[in-house]
Amino acid sequence: MATTFGDASVAVDIKGLYAAYQRHPVLEDINLQFPAGKWTAIVGPNGAGKSTLFHVLTGSMKPLRGSVRAFGEPISAHRKAGHIAYMAQREAIEWDFPVSVWETVMGGRYGHMRHDPLWRRLLPSRWYAPRHAEAVREALKAVDMLGLAERPIGALSGGQKKRVLLARALAQQASILLLDEPLAGVDPPSERLILNVLAREREAGRTVIMVTHDMPGARRHVDHVVLINRFIRGVGTPNDMLSDAKLAELAVSSIEQSANDMKVAEATSYMAAQG
């Protein structure tokens, strides 16, 4: 049976999803819908498959089987159209590379630049179409980093780096925002700012899907919560899903899952040794 959020319109619809790394299952029988224009938090222990789910949604990983659709169409069409923005937990950025905050956020516009004439794309960034500069400016203003636009990214604090990465996602002007641990390692002022920015994005009609370990922040801000540990363990309101009892169930599922995995590994090793 599919896990749904009532009758809300659906931004992302996942059916029968299975995913694995080197034949080790990470996600199994995922049937889930994310409501459009809402803020959903995905909660689970380390190794539960949260980041893997995002890798499937962004197309960087192919599932073993199952389907993923966005707004009723294959999600690949929306990725190609730039409707999905992703802020990874660990970005593959050389923070010591001599590039500015502005240039880093401008990287979020590259997908949109595919629609520009080739001659304009070959020019220096100051000659890009004005709409790209405006999108970057608005994104930096949203995260209170416009005043540091020319600063090298290597000179930023941890919280400021997170703000820049969020700005790069915002600059894509996507209808779906995927954020993997956007609050990890940030200072309290940056945490408050990021949560407020995401609240504004939801109010603007965007779908926000966030992996988080910040239970207080999720209780205060999000609309729905998905509990996951290889399987879907629960879906509902923050009050229901983030109760002490429900989180305790999630912790127990993690222990049981680890014990079962160990038994399977031991049995596989024994069978291999027997030839």
C-alpha cells in the first residue's frame, strides 16, 4: 500500500522503490508521496537510506526497480528542466580554490544557461543574461550573504558556507528543493536564518524536502515527517512522528535491522566458505 499524505496534490510519487550498493540493500519497498507546496522532513538513523533516496531523486543513482514521478511525469523530465534543486550534505567543492561567493552561487544557474545562445555562454560571467545575475543577487540577499559576494569561499565560516550552498540551490529557482542536512555544523544564527528561508520558500509555493537530525527545528517548522530506516517506518504530522514513543520505535528498528544484517552477512560468509 502506498504511503500518502491524504488528498494533497503530489509533487513526488515513489512506487516500489528498491536501491542497493554493491548488492547490499539500502532501500526496500519504498512507496511514498511528497505533497506539493509543503515542507517535509525525512528522519532516520545513520545508514537508513536518506541520502540514497536523494541520490535516486537527483538521478545520480539508479534504483534496482521502482518508479519515481514528479507532478505526474517521469522525474527525469523535471531534472532536465531544472525544476529540482539539490543541496548535498557534503558538496564536492574545493573550498581553497580562488573563487568568490558570487561565482559559486552563479554555478546554480548553469542549467538555465543551456537555453541561452551559445555566444553568450562563452562570454565572461559579467556578460551573462541579466536574469542570471538577478537570480544570484536575490538568492544571496535571502541568506544575508550579498555583502560578502566578492569574498573567496575559502575565507568563510562553516555557517556562511552552508548559506552559500543554500543560495546556490535557491538561485536555480526550482519548484522542488532537496536539502540533505542543511543545518549540520552551523551556528545558531545561521540555523535560524536557514529555517526562516525555507519557511519563506514553502510560503512561495515550493516543495521543500529536507533530511535532518534537528528534531526541535522539525517540530516547529515542517508540515510532515517521514521516518525511514531502509523501509518507511512512519509518515504523519511532526507531533505524531516526532513523539518520544515513535522515535524510540525508530531506534529499536535500527538495532533490529543491524542485528539482522549481521546474521545475513554471517550466513553468507559461511555458505561461501563451504563452497
